[in-house]
Amino acid sequence: MPLADTGQTGVKLGPVKVGGQPAASVSSAPPDTPRQDRFGEFIVLKGYSLAWEADKTLLLNLYWEATASPPLDYTLFIHLVDASGAVVAQFDGPPVNGLYPASFWDAGEQIFDSRRLDLSELPSGEYTMRLGWYDSASGQRLPVDGNPENLVEIDLKN
């Protein structure tokens, strides 16, 4: 079908959700550490699990709940900071390795997000993991109650 006076015969609509969640975003295991951290009106961190692998890779499992359908594909950030507050490792990107963007989440859905963080280059010590969500177009973070930096902190020992 032709589109207006542009001469084009098609239009790219972008990703479309068909069916339920991808299998990679579902887990039946509960988190080791329950939480109730709310990010804006849309996302709650229900908990997390951490496991160190032999090669100093950190297996991080995050358990999210959508309290409402997020209107945007918010970007998840995971920053590891040292005692001085310097970022020594980081991830900024879509949840579930890009398989299930936040804008696809439905209210009430439980989303499991597992990732491996290679920390083999870091010296042993104490670090803090900072988690949060932001709009990549504006850089604006989703608000977190009780934290003016709009993030959640998790202490780690490497």
C-alpha cells in the first residue's frame, strides 16, 4: 500500500511482542537476597543472587517485577565502584541481554535477568555494585525512594 505522497511502499514498525516472555527471562528459583526497591512507577527489584566462579567472574541474577508497563525501553545500568567511588567495571544496556526490552513488560510480570561480569582484572577487595534504570535519550534515571542518586547499592567482596 502506498504511503502518503512519499512513494514508499512500506514502513518499519520496530519490535512487536508476540506471545509471552522469552524463556531466558523466566526463573522458578527465588532470589538469595529479597529486596523491594522501586524504580519509578514501573519496575521493582524483587531480589538478587550472586555467585563467584573460579575465574573471578561474578554471576549476577536479578529478579524484577513490572508494576506497570514501562512506556520506554529503559536502559539498565550496573556499575561496580571501588572504595574511592571510582567506576571500575560497568554494564549499560537492555535487560535480559536485549531479548526482552522493558517496554514489552506487562504489569505483574516477573522478569529474570542473568549476567556474567568478568572481574578477573580487578584486585581483590571490597566493591559496591550500583544498579538503576535510565532513559537513554535524556539520561534521566528512574527515581528510587530514599536515594537521591536514584540507584540501589549492593556491597561485594572480590
